[in-house]
Amino acid sequence: MELENKAKWALKKLNLDWAEAANLRMTQLNEMEECYFHVYENTAMYKERMKFVHDKKILKREFKSGDLVLLFNSRLKLFPGKLKYKWSGPFKVVNVSSYGAIELEFEDMTRTFKVYVQRVKHYLRTIGQRKLVEQFALKDGPIPIPTTD
């Protein structure tokens, strides 16, 4: 009885009403839940936009059996440096699956292995397109320029 009177006295002194305090707390909880809902919606929209941007940058590559391709070698750590060539090959495409796996064959046609389609690119040959513009031997020296006097 004594505690109950003290609690009522404290409520009267602080000018609090149980119903009003409970209503205020429920309002605060509802506002917080609404804020969480807006954050969830914004996060979902952000993820959608980032997925669209990422998918736009992925190149659609179509390979056929018999194509020559280069393989990206991300594990090559023999010669550290940014100027090393990271593509190896050419390899011959043996089989293409519909789920993004490509079966490649070594040049000596002894072994085959499978890789993901995003790790390869078409090999463009430049045979017969190279031209030798001019060739000078170092012993020839500089070429005299004709003058008009």
C-alpha cells in the first residue's frame, strides 16, 4: 500500500498519466517502425540501381566451337608489376555450355579444361597485316637532307 501511494505521488508530482505515457510510447515505436520501413525500401532501390549499373558493364560474349580465345590469368605472380601481360593463349574452344562454362583446348591438343566465359576474350589474329615501313641499319648513319642554294 505504501509503495502504491509513493508511485501515485511520483506520477502526480511529475504530472504523468499512464494512458498518455503508453500512448506516447506506442507512437514512438510506430514512428521508428515506419522509419525502418523507409530505410528498407531505399536499400532495395539502391541495390536495384547498382545491379543495373553492374549488369550494363558486363560484356555479352558469344563463342562458337572452333574459335580462338585468350584466357585471363589472374594468378600469374611470376613477374610482379603492372606492365606484365595477363592474357595467355590462344586456346581453341571445344564446347560451350548454356550456363557460362567454356571448354578450352591447349595448342598441342593434348588436354582440355573448363573456365567461366567472363575470363576469356576473342583472339584477333594480325597475320599478314604487319607492314615494314622503313628499315635502317645503324652503320648507315644519318641521311643527308638536300638543300637549295
